[in-house]
Amino acid sequence: MALLRLYDYAPSGNCLKVRILLAHLGVSYERIGVDIFAGDTLTDDYARKNPARRTPVLEVDGQYLPESSAILWYLGHGTAYLASSPLTQASILRWLLFERENVEQIAALRFRLLAGLLDADDETVPARRTACRYALEQLESHVSEHSFLADGAYTIADIANYAYVHLVPDVDIDLGEYPAVRSWLARIEEQPGFVNDLAPMPANARVGRGLSIYG
Amino acid sequence: MALLRLYDYAPSGNCLKVRILLAHLGVSYERIGVDIFAGDTLTDDYARKNPARRTPVLEVDGQYLPESSAILWYLGHGTAYLASSPLTQASILRWLLFERENVEQIAALRFRLLAGLLDADDETVPARRTACRYALEQLESHVSEHSFLADGAYTIADIANYAYVHLVPDVDIDLGEYPAVRSWLARIEEQPGFVNDLAPMPANARVGRGLSIYG
């Protein structure tokens, strides 16, 4: 395996995705803390690693790979967490895209609320929460009939979607309304080697008012 | 190759992506027209093909695969349009995710304007157009230094991003402001077998006021 260096923000769900897979795989890597609220992603040096100025970024033998799901794909290649058949890979990709488009709404609202960029009674919050519920409804329908997202096996598709779905209480949505999703989250947490080491948002998060990017 | 059936809406950029790759590959397939404005995606039968009720859907030996980029991945597997190395695949995936998150803003605004769901002078249009410009700026920066999006070769990442980027004039953005993007679009159109057979939005598109989904 190549030399791996993970540019990582401990309270970021996107970074958590990568740490979950690395824990499953038992791969050793160097972890570089990136303090997004201290401006670590706003430097020219960081923009060369990721023009979108987000975490995580995986450095592989000197090459920089941004985007959590792209990192999951690279690390999962050739393992049980990413199937090799074209049709199953396409199904996994479908759920990675679903996450980026729909579960991302949970990530975005959660970040804005926790970082104080948006007040809980802001007029835009109900519409944002409706978008979160759309993601949960689509998932509820699917995992009511399937143990995992892609072809019945636990894959990087589940890891990617787990990260922010398990955090919906932070946007004031009760997981009890989505029992199949809650059972699916529990099945993920029971996987061998699963570790959820998400750090709480730190005190300096509130300094971030005006910050338009997130980890 | 398996028996392929494409559920397709001719004016949809998402469907165009798939047709471009199929033209490159010279693969034969059955094309089933889906008239989204006539309610074809709102049936229970269509929801079984794609719970998100969008086009395109590829039927492969009786299995339904939604999401244009997931379809590109399936069809591109083992061809020059999708590399086999894990790191290059991850880089392609990064740009597919970029498309879903950022270029999607162009697709969404274009659809709302052309279908009459949003007036050109609606107060939300400037913010929506700013989101489109963010996508174009990120692309401009990248293709100023790279011929194509992933690792210097033409891949499904370029096809996926081409579809709605070449349509930015429909959201009143001048491609002349993004010269590197314009050159990159031209390089794509010069690829052997490239066909852009996007149909114009039909007269019945205006019937769609209230429709919240798009092809």
C-alpha cells in the first residue's frame, strides 16, 4: 500500500467516513489535523491540495485526492467494501451520488446550526429540514427492503451515507420516525472493526460566522 | 454485452450524457421515450425503476440502474472512457461528485427557467446563478492547467460535466467569460464518435408548473 496521509478535521462527518474505512481495513496512515475554524483550509497551500478548501484530503505518494467518497473508492478498491462487478460498482456509485446530493443537506444544515451561521428559528430552516427528510424518506424506503444500500452487502455506500444520517438529531429530526433507517445504522455499527470517533464541534466553531465552507 | 434498455427523455442533459457514451462505444440499445411532462415518471411503475422519478434509467438484463453517472460508470467499465487504476478511478469519481453537487446547480436553474417554474426576474435567481458561477470558476481553474478533468485523458468525468456546462447560455451566463472551459468543451466535441443530440425543451414543458422533479 502506498504512503497515506489524511488531512483530517476530527469533528467532520466527511472525515469520519474515511476514518471508518481505514479502521475496517487496519491500514496505517499519518493523520494531519486541519483546524477549519483556525483558517487552515484558507491558505494557498491548502487550495493546492483541494481547490474546494474542504476536508478530508488523502495524500497518496505525493498526489492529493479530495472528496470523501472518492477517497473511499480509492481505499476500498480490491477489498470487500467495494465490489468488483461493473453493475454492483455502479449501484454503489448511485448511493455515493445520492449522499452527495441528498444527505449533504443534513450535513449543510447541521454545520450551519452548530457553527452559528444560521439560527434555529431562521425562516429558511423548515425548507432545509424538508430536504433532509426527503433523504431520510428515500433511505427508509430502500433499507426497509434491503439490509444494506448496494446489493445486500455492506460497502462504502453504507459508510458514506452513515456519516451524516446518524447525525440527524443535530438538525432536530427524530430517528424514531425512520425505524428502518435506525436499524440500518445499527447494522453498520455492528460491522467488525467499525469505529465512530467523531469529535464534538469545538468551542471555536462559533468564531466561524461568515465562514462559507465546511469540513 | 447485456441487453440494454435506456429510459430516456430527449431534452434531458442527464440523458444526453448516456447517449454520448453509447455513441462513443457504438453499443446497440433500445431507447424508451419517457415524457416527463406527460407524467410518465409519476407512475408507480416508474417509481419501481427509479424511486427518485428521474431520467435516465438503464435496464440491464432486467435490473434497473438510475443516476446518469452510475450508468456512465457501468457502461464505461473496461473501456478507454473509465481508467482501471484505483487512483485514476477515484479522480474520475471526484469529478462525478463535483458534477452532482455543483454543475447540478446549472441543471436545476435551467430547468426551472425553461419549464416556467421560475421567472427570470425571481428574487432567488441571482443567488442560483452565483452557484452556477462557482461551478464554472472551479472548472475554469482546473481546465486552464489540464486538457481533461481526470489525469489528462478524456473520460466519463468530462462527459458528465459537459452535459449541463455547455448549456449555461440557457441560464444567461456567457461562456466567453470562461475561455478555458469553452476550449475544454470544444475538445470534448472533437472526440471520435461524439454526438450531441439534445432535443429542445418541448411546448408542453410549460404545462409543468408545480412539477418538482426533472429529467
